[in-house]
Amino acid sequence: MNTRFTLSLLLTLVLFTPLYPTPASEEKATTEPETKTEAKDPLRLVLPPIIYAVPGIETSVYFDNVSLSINPANYVFDVHCNRGHLQQERWTYTPDEKEIGDYKFTLNVIDQNNEIIASQDSRLRVVPTAAGKNKPVSILMIGDSLTHNSIYPRHVRQLSQNFQGPNLKLIGSHNPKDEEGVQHEGYGGWTAVRFATHFKENARQGYYRERGSPFLYAGEDGKPELDFPRYCKEFNDGKAPDLVTIFLGPNDVYSATDETIGERTDTMVKHLNILVKMIHDFNPKTKIGLMLPVPPAASQDAFGTTNGRGQTRWQYKRNQHYVVEQMSKHFGDKTDQQIFLVPTHINLDCAHNYPAVKVPRNAQTTEETVRQNNAVHPAASGYQQIGNSLFCWIKEVSKQENAK
């Protein structure tokens, strides 16, 4: 080989060869287009697919309820919908009969740099007041202490009488307030696991916390089994209910941590599936409304009482938010199977509709302040907001029934 040519080639290689080897990722980028991934929603928005509304009833979306942040005041929440009013802590709307129909609803979250960091779409659906007019509908409400209190079941029943129906018949074996027409299966402290598995011979006798599941009976071999037809024979003249609502979650995950919330929620969802199957094995046409668990009181003060001791507000809010996400993922696309998510989590004013008392600011002053004093049980006004959300859903499925 020509010596001059060889020296020239070597000089070229030295001058144009990088001092450091090209990374494998860069080499790959020259042959394959780089895969672009979307930015993850930092606030984990949990808007429902549909926001139900009925003329004459206030419907709201409280921004702290549908996002996860220590301080929502650090963000701007901007709703794009040609109905309703955008306020500091919520979007709110009370429709009238002229506004029946569907409307696009978009929630954008903006940071201090005026950039949209999270966004989610939903649909506002205004259901006619006449939906289900005078139609007889039986409903079984299953739940924990939020149902045991009986305020939202009573409120829903009253709304059905004030808003042209449907004519609701509440069924159940439990009437803790001894109120005519307000039966249900709501028990303080209960979980999905207890409803699906806890058996006692005298299930409906004695102190409610010590009872067995009302749906479990001893079989011919003496072993307990879920027997919904037998339950309906005892409490609904042998007929399957038209509607069943299940409102559980607080007791299933209250004490969970970030390390245990996944397992706790999986256990809850597993036993919700068992209850859903129990109901639909008897009648697959029964509409099941899974009420999404509501956020806790807005202040840590509420968690400093006996009711909330042993948990922080932020950790429980994280737990509740995770359950909403997982229930939405697991049950969110099953309306064709008569399984619905009821967005009870969006319409509760956690700052003003939880119990609170006036107390001295400290032991050395007579100056008073107002502190929330119940972590997970709303005031009557809060229960009524829960009832409003549930009733709007009942109107919607009654409308669907009328259309068939």
C-alpha cells in the first residue's frame, strides 16, 4: 500500500473519530425513531365519565375531591363547559328543564407558569325530571356507617317523592333509626369482606357490629353460602331488586399505608366482585350502582379526634383516591353488564359539610376557632349531597329503563 496514502487515512481517522464512544442509545436513535411517552398526570385526576344532574338539584365538582395534592390552592382549576359556574373551590350547576341533554366538560389544571399540567374530559348529562315518573322501583342499599346513619337513604326517598318519582321502595333487614320506609343493609364498621364471608346463624339479631352477613345462609350441608334468592324471598316478596347500591371503602382501607394500599384494595375489589356476582346470578337485569368512596374532612383537625386518631388526613386521602382510581379501572366500562359507577366522590363539600365545633385556640386563651371533629362521617348537609348524587344516577337509569 502507498505509504503516503496510509498516513493520510490514519490522520483522517484520528481527526474525525470521537474521543468517547457513542452511547448505544444514540446509535439506536439513528436507526429507530425515539418512542415519545406522554407526561404522567401529576395530580391523578379522577373525573367520572358522566356527571349526572337533574333540574332543580345542585350538582358540583369540588376540585380537591378529583385531584391529589397536599394544597390544591397551588393550582388553577379551569373548567370548560357551557353550563355552570366556575368558583374558587368548585364548578357548580343547578340546571332547569330547558337544559336537558349532554354537554362536554373538560377540567384543566394550570400551574404557576400558566402551563396546563393535567387535563381530563367528562360529560355533563342533565336528566329530565320526568325520568322514571311514578314508576315503582325497589332498591337495596348496602354499605357501612355512612349508610347505617340512614340520612342519605332517607334523603333519596324524599327526593323521589319531590321530583316525580320513581316511586322508591327501600328494601332491607336493617332499620337502625326505626323510620318507616328507610330499610337497608348498612352497618357501621363493615367491609366488603364481611358482607361476602362473615356468617352467623342468627345473622339479623343482636348488636349490628356482631351480626353476620344478611346474605349468608347455612346450606343443606350446614356450610354457609351466599343465597340472594332466599334473602329476596324474605325481604322483597321473592323478587330481585330493580337497583342495588354498594357504598363501601372506608373500613376496607382506612389504616392502609402506601405499602399496603394495593393489597387492601385488591381484597376489597375481589369481594365486591363476589357480591356483584351474587346479585346478578339471581337476576342479571338488576342495575348495580357502585358508589365511589367520598373524600375525608378537609382538615387534619378532624383526624385528631377519637374518630380519626391513628391516621393522617393526607394518608387517608391518598388511600381513598387510590380506591376511586382502582374501582374506576375495574368497573368503569361495564354498563352493558348493568354495573355502574356512581360519582358520589365529586359532589361533597369536605370543608363545610363535615361536623365542626367551636373550641378555644389553646388552653391559655378564650379566643375561639372552629375545628372539624369527624374524619370520615359528614354532617347532615354532606349526607344530603351524597344523596343528591345518588338520586341523579337513579333518575338516569330510570330514564334508560323508560326508553326500552
